[in-house]
Amino acid sequence: MLTGIEVSTEQLVGLRPRAHSLNLPEYMGALLVGETRSAVHGRGMDYEESRKYTPGDDARMIDWRVTARTGTAHTKVFREDRQRMVYLIVDMSASMRFGTRTAFKSVVAAEVASLLAWAALDQGNLVSITGISDSQLHQSQFASVPRSLTRQLAVLSDLSRNTDTSGAFDGLGEAFASIARRVRYGDMVIAISDFSNLSPLAIRMFDYFCARRALSLIWVSDKVERTALPSGYYRITDGTDFGALSIYSKRRSRNLQRVLDERNDRFREVVNAHRAPLIELSPGDDVSKSLYVAFNSRSRAKRRVIR
């Protein structure tokens, strides 16, 4: 478990041994662990299934039998052997540079991204990390070897030290839109953020990726963002300067709790509406253990059913 307000490249690279036990799912949208082969749209080795047609699908792959039976257009999905693409979107903007226990949310996000990236690479996938700052996206080419992935992790390390808060930038929405046309069926899109400012564009992208069973969300929030601080006097720091926060008014505390509840409820409504898989983490959690439970527990259940 990483601690502090920033993270080094060496720390992120050093997480690789802890990623060996993680099994990334075959379909991120279902959080099911399977073989390394991916479900892709097109003429592959084996027929996988038929699912509802979505705009952009190849009309040549329409399953006319299922379409006629259901009255709704369906398209065929096939399986083929190829390297899967894993896209990691990591929010390192100003709202993530906050924490009341052991680490900033940005440090937790970088740790999550590193563990998932190493696990994906070790399982033969290609990995691309998109870091979000307060003013721009920091995108990378796909990494297929440790050296390339190390360069991507170095970008997250740099962003953890970034203090620029200029401009209003729809980081999540722009990050989703930038990869939308490149994602194929069977690819994985994992967004790691506190999702504190969900734009209409980001929500539309949820629908786009969830329809392709590609999206999973990792919600990093501090415990006080779920239950507001009780009345009291708190010392605060950015790692260099120190200050104080006074919350003695019960009315102010109630108002703060109401604002937090409304924001959290809105996010959960979006998640539930799109049926997006969600993993919740907070600073102070054992990140590698939490990810292992989220990804591997269903694998064990699946093996018990097969037996």
C-alpha cells in the first residue's frame, strides 16, 4: 500500500510482483475471468454469441435468424486469438489531490493503475495509460514490454507532483471520447477516478462502452467524502504548507453532508442506469487485496460451478 501525497516511478515499477495474482476478466463488463482469447466483432475462429445491434456494428454480421425471432436487430460476435487492448484512464486532477488517511486519492489511483497495468502486460495484453491533469490529457502508445510500460508509469509519477489547477477541463469526457473509435469488442476500458464532475459527454461514453461490455469503473473516494467530518478543528497540509479547518457549526456540517450525499447519489444513479461494474476504494485500503477480491473471487465461484 503506497502512502503520501505523491508517488515515484520506482514505487510504481516495484508493484509488479504484487500484480502476479491478479486475473483480469475476459469481459470487463461482466467481471468474469476466462481465457486469454478475446471476444471480438468480425470473422474470427469461433462463434461466441449474438447480441443487440448497436450503431457502428458491421451490418454484414447481423444475425438474421435472431433478428427475425426477436424483432430486434442482433449481430454476431466471434472469438479469435489476438492480443487484447487494455485502456487505463487515470484521473490525476485537482480533486484527486486530497486525502485524510495515509495517501492522496491520486496516489491510490496511480497504485491501482500500476497493478492493473502489470497484470495486463504479464497476461499478454497491450496496455495504454491515459493520465488526466487539470488542463490536458497525457496519452501513450500501447506498451507490450516492461520498458514501455515504465515510461507510461513515469507520466503518472509526474502528474502526482503537478499542482496546476488552471482552466475548466472535461478530462474524463475527453479521455473516453479519444479512445472510443479505437476500442474493439473484447478490449477493456478501466476508468479510475473520484468521478466528482461527471459531464454529459462522460455519461454518454458510459453508455457507449457499456454496450460493448468494455467498461469498468474504480471509484476512489476519501472516507470523509462519504460521511462528512464531525464538528471539530482539523490541521491540513499540502505537504509543504500547513493550515487549519474549523467545522464547529452543526448547520455547516449538515449542509456539507447533504452536498456529499447528493453528489454520491447522482454518481450511483448513473452507474446503476448503465449497469457499469464498480469497485470502490479509499485511501488506507489494501489496494492489491481489494483488487484481488474483486477480480478473483468470481473466478473461484465459476470454477466451483464447473466442477
